[in-house]
Amino acid sequence: MYLDLRDLSEKSERFERTYVASAFTSAKEDYLVKDDVSLAFDIRKTQEKYHLVGRMVTNLDLICCRCLVAYPRPVDSAFDLLYLPQVRNNGDGEVEVEEAALAVAFYHDEEIDLGQLVREQLYLSLPMKPLCIENCLGLCPICGINLNRDNCQCSTTWHDSRLADLRSVLDKR
């Protein structure tokens, strides 16, 4: 999935494509792409710089971090990226990355890797803590039942046997 920059005939063009979901899902990802990925952007060329402004739309399946149930999450991600030609690192030491540099990407051999762009946007759309519902109760730590669906009779209070002597002193008061 590469965009060949040599094929651009105008200084500004519109790009729209739809990619199959399976192209972006692998076993090592934190998500499952459920629907086709719609990618649309305007691309403007200024010398060797390419400015992409657009949007990506799809639907994901995420795993809730509390109850481990898969749940759907729609993705409608807008992006504004500046692509510069990739140059070899000169080893200038450590450099502080400015906020404006976070919207910069690099192309190589007159091609932009659209697959990388989509994966990057998918990762940026993921929540820090995926929850199926905001107040998800999770799993019982004793029996493993999903507390959103069922109740259990397990005691979740923990007693450290090493502190039993101290507890007996407190109970005598």
C-alpha cells in the first residue's frame, strides 16, 4: 500500500481508497479491524514536501482491560501530516522533539507507505485503558466470573496470616 509520488500530476490532488480490514490485522496488534478502512485525504506538494490532510474511518474490536470481553469501537480519525524526504542520520546527538515535529513523517524512494499511515492512526485512536463500559466491574479475582453479567458469593477481602497476632491485639481492645 504505497502512494507513488511520481504519479502525482498536480500540485494538489484528492486521494480516496478503501482497503480490506484483513490488511491491517495481525496477531501482534492490540485491536482487530472489523470493517474496511476508508482513507481519504488531500495531498499538496511544495518542493520536496508533501502535506496530507484527511481522515480515516473504520470499526475496531478491542478487548476490555477489566473483563476481557471484546467490544466494538468506531474510529473516525482526522490527520494533518507533513511528509519530508528521509535522510540518513548524521548523529548530531540528542535533540529535543518540538510539538510541531510530531506531525512530521518521512517518505523514501518517492513513495509514502499508506499502510504505516493507517496503522499509526489506528494506534493513535486507541484508548489508554480500553473499557467496554465506563463502569465495568471486571472479573471476580476468586472465581473469574464476569461481574457485569453475574454476581458471585466469593469473599474478596484478603487477610494476611502474618498479621494475625496484631489483629488479635486489636480485637481485644
